[in-house]
Amino acid sequence: MKKIVISVIIFLGGCANPGIVPLSPDTYMLFKEDHAGIFGSMAKLKADVIGEANKFAMKQDKIAIPISVHEKPIGINRPGDWASFEYQFRVVDKNDSEARRTSLTPRADIVIEKTENVSADIYTKDQSEKTKDVYAELIKLDDLRKKGIISNTEFESQKMKILGGNSLDSPVGRAARAFQVWDNIYTNP
């Protein structure tokens, strides 16, 4: 019988909450589990932990500023897991600037950072250069000249703008020269 009682005491002692654990000179952690199972309350567990942290700070005539919390509901990983709540806090003077506005910022459990440079050429329809149909432009100009809307000199200057001053050795220049020859044959019989 004594062995069973000693085993139970050792077991319960091993399951005891560690209390307030210092992480640095002004930063502490408090962790508790709720062994009430389905009859326990996560809200009560949180309130108890935060209340204990505040009492700890008040004993030092300071206040507790929350840094982070981590809670685990009952049975999250496997059935039989106890609900738990971990509270990390700083103990600061009441007049400290951190004491005026405190809020917990959500933090990811795991942070993975990957930095790499990626380059890409991105084009939109508005940025792409429209290709000219030189032949169609020259035909339009020739029609305007034949109808008497523009003069021969205006035709020649507009033709050079369309051709971009290309030399006769380029494909566009050769096309322009062929157009001139064709134009001379059919307009001056």
C-alpha cells in the first residue's frame, strides 16, 4: 500500500505545473494545464494564469505586460491531452511607457523565411509596340495623293516618316523603292 501511495505522489509531483519561470531579468513565463478534462474551462484556465501573473507583478509593486500566449485545447493532438495555457509576460514599473498601451500581436508558431531575387519581364497590351503595316500605310497615302487631298511633296515627306528614313538596302527601303517604281508605272503611262 505504501508503494502505491508513494507512486501516486511521485506521479502527481511530476505532473505539477512549474509555476512562474524567469526567462530574463524582467521576462517570465507561466504554464498551466487543466486536468479537469471535459469538465474544465479554458476561460477559467486563462483567467487563473493571467491573475497569477498579475499577483506576481503586484508583489514587486509593478505590473505585468503580456508578450505572448499559447493555448492548447483539450485533446488537440490526441485524446487524453490536457488543455494548457502558456503566458509570457514582462514585469515593468507602473510609469513605464510600455504600461500605457499593451496588446498582444498574433505570432505564427513557425516562421519560414526565404529570400531570393526573381526577375521577370512583364508586358501588358498597352506597353507592347504595335507593328506597322508599311504597305497599308503607303497605300493609304497614295490614295490621299490620287484624290488630291495631299500634294506630292506631302506624300513624299509622309512616306519618309513611315519608312523612318530607312536606307534602300533594308527590306523596308526596298519595299519603298518598289512602291515608287510601281507608282511611276501606273500613274505615268
